[in-house]
Amino acid sequence: MRPKLSIPAQIADMKDAGISFEIFSEKDAVKYLEKHAYYFRLKAYAKNYEKYSDTDKKDRYINLDFAYLVDLSEIDALLRKVILDISMDLEYYLRVKLLSDFQIVDEDGYEIVRELFNMQPTIMESINDKANTSLSSDLVEKYKNNWAIWNIIEVLSLSQFTHLYGLFYSRNKFTDSHVKLLIPINKIRNAAAHGNCLINHFRPPHTAVISPSYELRNEVMQNTGVTKAALDKRLAHPAIHDFSALLYLYKRIVPLSKRLISTEKVKFLFYSRMVENKAYYTKNEVLQACYEFTCKIVDYYCDCS
């Protein structure tokens, strides 16, 4: 167990780990930790940096200044906001798509909800819990014993809606449902909503390595000029894969006129804010490679021309 550290002790701990304070003074770092961040969270971004392994500086970070951690933390916060903006638009238009496809199939709208509740009884329990505690309480009270597909979507979370969406498209064969991509999209949306770090662990070994979506992988390879080796390596990282999946489905589902504002925010983040302090990262090959790869994803999926 590690002892509780005062902010000056946190600064000392970082210095012992090889983190410098040349750009961001120790005095300013104290103020920053008092008002804008906390140590455990900020230190997480250090995972993107190598450590010395065979010198008298063993286990100390290489080329890492406190300012780099602050910059990565602030970029990450902006990325989470962009993800939430995109996710909200996408979620709405996925519901529009579902109900539009529902109009052309032989479904009464009620039986599928009963099947959903049988498969996922916690969804019904969660909805009923909203009867007295939610802004949707009037809706829940009115339809709680008679839900249909067209009204239940108003009270489902994205995670719950994902189950309904998957159920509908398993019962009705459409070629453009992209059902499997809703899982990674839900994951990155929830991570952003809960304030989880997204860009804090790009150096191997990763705590999680995933198998990329076949659908996403093929399209990226065909349209971005990324090599197969680079594609397999970068899309195995959950944050890069799930963000790419979000942009992939966003381009397919959300109308062009509605995408313009959000895609401009994405491009500003990647091409203006992320490179504002690019000198910080010239010696970090991993961060540069991840950035360059993701820019190709952004170039393709955020092109609204």
C-alpha cells in the first residue's frame, strides 16, 4: 500500500520517477494539481513513455516533462467531449433507422419488446425503476404494461437500445444494420461519459488487445492507404478501434447536413489542438504513429465533401 501524498510529495514522487519540470515549473504544477487535476489521473498518461532499463536511471521515464502530461490530459478531455457529441447524434439516428426499417417488416411492435424483456429482464426492471425517479416517469407510468417498439426506445439507455437493435435485426434480415459495431461504440461512449482516460496507454504491452471488426478493417484498408501491418497493430488497441468504429457508423447513419458541425470539431481537435504542442512529442514514436494512423481515419470518415 502506498502512503497518502501531499501535493509537494506528489511533485517529489514524479521527480524521483524521472518526470521533469522544465516547461511547467514546480510552483505552477502545485497550483495545477490543486485546481485542475489530481495526481493518480494525471500520472496515468505517463504510461505512454518509455523508461530506462539498463542505466543508473533504471525505471525512470525518458524525455517526459510534467507539461506533456497536462497536454495529454487536456487533449483527452476534449476528445471525450467530441465522442459524446457524435454518440448522441448517432444514437438518435440509429433509433430513426430502426423505426424506419420497422415500418416495412411484418412486426406488430409489441411482441419484440416482450421477447426483449424475456431475454434481458433487467431492462424491464430498470425501466420500472424510472417511474418515480426520472424525467421519463410520465412515459413509464403510461406504458409500463404495454410497451411497443416505437415508445420504448424513448426510455432505453444506449446499452439497452443496443440489445433491442440487435434483436430486431436478428429477426429481420437487413444488409446495412452494422449490429456488431454497436458494442464498441457503446463502450467508447460509456468510457467518455464516465470520464475514463482514452489516450493513456498506447505503449505495449496493452492491458487489452482486441480483434478488429472485419467490416471496419476492410474498409479502412481499402480507403486510407494504411498497410495491413499498421492496420492490424493499431486497430488492436481498444480506444483506436472503438473511435474508428464510431466514425465509421456515424458517416453511414447520420445525414450529411447533421454531420458538418461535429466533423469540424473532430478536425479542429486533430489538426489544430493536438498539434498545438507537437514539439512535446517529437521523441515519442508510439504517440506519433498512433496520431498519424488516426488522422487517416479522420481524413476519410470526416470528409463531408
